[in-house]
Amino acid sequence: MRIDTHVHWSSEEGYVDRLVEAERRLGFDKVCLNGAVWAAHREANDEVAAAAARRPDAIVGFAYFRLGAWGPERVRELHDQGFRGLKFIRPPARYDDRAFYPVYEAAEELRLVAQFHTGIVARTPTDREHDIDNERHRQIYLDTIARAFPSLKIVGAHLGNPWYEEAGMACRWNPNLYFDLSGSSLKKRPPEFFQSILWWTEEGQYRDPEGRHAWEKVVFGSDVAIEQIGDVVNDYQRTMDAIGLPPPLQEAVFGNTMAKLLGLDT
Ligand SMILES: [Zn+2]
């Protein structure tokens, strides 16, 4: 099973069908489509829910979740609307602010995948108005959440760019914390760099607590326009080939790991 875990909604005409067609051409079975549309300062959750209902063969709905404004009852509503994951970005306080814990608790209970933007986010002209503070996006806060909610399935986007080392160690110590490599990292960093951050294997004293290889904690996410998804696939492929990752691990990255998190058959 191949899954693109990180695609944002677009209101372009015919977007969903074009997306599904492009992903299928690239060999993907499913797309996690999220309702976070920052440029328009709104969430497109209803549109994503409709797309997931219309194309259940291909679209897995992730709702944009407004931390600080919404509580656990909203998590339940979104779950009942058919969403399988929640997308968190630009929070009004650190991700691990204890005021957000009831939200994470509900997501854990309902087995929703929690997808967090991590690292420095794109700049916009309204950042002051929206009180954008990138420090709130640090991976160490996902480490806190992962320890507090051991059954919550957490995916951090962008491997925490530029706080990669923090992301790597948080990922190693928390069995329920995963990362995607979307963003500029695969363009600017050589394969050896990823090897140095994602360095542990299944064996030995310094292994992951569950004995998993580092790349079993990595998922494929594109986070780009339809036309550029193939380019991101190539970037992942080139990096994994260069470090000699065996084919079963590559397939885990390209979708089997996320399928397990979503409770889908691989
Ligand atoms: Zn995103």
C-alpha cells in the first residue's frame, strides 16, 4: 500500500480528481488530504470530508484542528464526520501546552492520527496579526506529548527543519512518534545527513526501544502542488537508494507504515 500522508486542500477547479489521478500515476493508493488552507485563513474541513466521502477509495480525510479555539468535543465531531486524522499547525501556545491535553486525549481514544507541522513555517504578510511563533512548533514538544499519550499516533512533518537532531532523538525514544521528510530538506541535504540523524538500526545497545530500524519511523509526505509530487517521490527514492535502504523498508516509508497507523491493510 502506497500512501501520500501530507497534502493540503486546494479550491482549484477539479482539484481532487486531478490529485487522485496524479497520485495513482505515481503508484499511490491513498492520499491523506488535510483541510489546512493557511493562505485563505480558514479550514476546508467540510470540503475535505466531502472529497473523502466521494472518493473513499483514495482520499483519507485529515481535519485542520484549531488548537486553543476547539476542545475535545470537536475532536469527536470530526471523527464522526469521517476524519481519520487531525492536522495541527500555528498553535497559540507550545504544542505541549497542558491546555491542549484534552484534545490529544480524545484523539488517542478515537485512534486519530495526529499530524503536526514541525520547524519553521512559511512566512506570510499576516504573521504578526496571527501571532506566529515558530518556537511553538519544536519537536521536543511532540516528545512530551508522545510520552504523555503513548497510544497517540503522532506524525511530525518536515523532520523538524531546522531542528533535525531534536527530531531524530525524539523519534528514536518514542515508539509512537514518526516524521515525514517533506519540505526543502531532501533538496539541500545529502543522503549522509539523513543517515546521521536517522542512524539507529534494529540491533544493539542503541536501538529503538521497540527494536525498529530508524526508517520504520519515516513516512512519505509530499506537501507540494500536484505537478511537483513526482519530484518529491524521486527525492525520497534517491536518498533511500543512496544509503542502501532495503526494498521492504522503502515500501514501509512509501506507505506500509502509515497504513498501519491508519488501521488499513497493507
Ligand atoms: Zn502541511
